[in-house]
Amino acid sequence: MPDARRYAEGTDVSVERSRAELETLLRKHGAKEFAVYTSDERTICMYRIAGAMVRHVVEYPHDLSRFQKRNALGTALLKPTQLVKAAEAEWRRRWRALVLVCKAKLEIVASGDSTFEREFMADMVLADGSSVAQALLPRLKEMYETGSMPDFPRLLLGPGT
């Protein structure tokens, strides 16, 4: 069975166009204070919506070896310039995926079938600058590994509370 194509694989939509579409979509749903930070490593989008700060991070795919194709003898088939083009295509695909995810979440919230907090909780920013996911996932992993369920304040705030 052939591998299924990933969402937006092969898209020609530029990162800039996807970013603009995301900002337009978020503003349509009430986002304020939209900001974008871009480096060679990643792009960070932050905005205020429904009383919360939300942050999305899109990492640039720097591991070019994952795009390399090899023949039966193990000889690399793609040249360095082709690998860079493959990474840029993956960058565009990741941006399209972020737009799709946000669009779907905002639609289910708008329909009344979910809440903003439920759909965007993992990416909501806490007072210390971390996201809810960054704060909770290590504690959840520990809980599942040890089989012990800490009380909620300890789960949320960490040891020593």
C-alpha cells in the first residue's frame, strides 16, 4: 500500500501568504495584538483572543537528511540544492497545516460544539511565558510512568506546591 500524502504536501502557497491568511482568520474571530517573530530556526505567532494569549511555533525543518532519497546501492539521489528546496516545501506544508488546524478549531468553537479554552488550551501562554503544554506534559508523562495521580495543584504548578 503506498504511503498517503500528508496534508498540503507539494503546496505552492508561500509562507507569507499562509501567515497573512492565519492573521486574517484569527482577527475575524476576535484576535487582537497579533505578533510574528521569525528567525532561521522557527516562526512564532502570538495573539490575544478570548482573554488569553496564544502562541503557535512553526519549526523550520533543518534536518535535510530526512529528505534525501537513495538508490538500491545507498547512493544519494538528491543534490544539496534539491534538499534545500525539499525543506522549503516542508516549511510551506507546515504553515498550511497550522492554518487548517486553527481554522477547524475556530469553526468548532463558532458552532458552539466546543469552547475556545478546550481547543486552544495547549498553546495558551502562562504568566511565566511557557505554554500550558510545556507546563503540563512533563508532569503527565511522569504520572503515567509512575502510575500515581498527583493532586491538581501539584500537577498544574509542579513539585513544592
